[in-house]
Amino acid sequence: MTKADIVNEISKNTGIEKVTVQRTVEAFMDNIKDALASDNNVYLRGFGSFIVKERAKKTARNISKNTTIIIPAHNIPAFKPAKTFVNKVKGSVK
């Protein structure tokens, strides 16, 4: 499902114009990105949490050049689904 599909579904289910729904979805995503960039987590009860995880510094290998490189510690965005979300997905196994 793409963002356009989500906008179409919300518009169809609520009767709100697609342009308004698209602006709302974009604003929602921008708010989540801004919060995570500011090192704040976003918690949506019953859905899940958008969190910032810190990756530790590690040593890796460049196989083509046969050299060792160091990857510095860095933050990455992550999503942790709520239990109700997980249970609903688990129950839909075909």
C-alpha cells in the first residue's frame, strides 16, 4: 500500500477531499520526522512507537579492497508496533 492508497482510503471512508487528506498525512509524517530528528520518540497508543535507536560504533570490512573501516556510532529511526497491532497481524495469517 502506498501513501496515495492511504490517502484514497481515508478520503473514501471519511468523505474529506483528497487534497486535505494528503496535506494531513504529509503534516503527520513531517511531525514524526521532526520529533525523531530532535531525539524525541512518538508514541501512538494501540498502534506503536516511532523511536530513535543508537547504533554502536563498529568495525566492518570492505571486501573488494580487503580493508577494515570503522563505522561511527549513529542514530537510526525505528518502529516498534503495539501488542494489539502485532496480534492483529498475527491473526491475519492465511
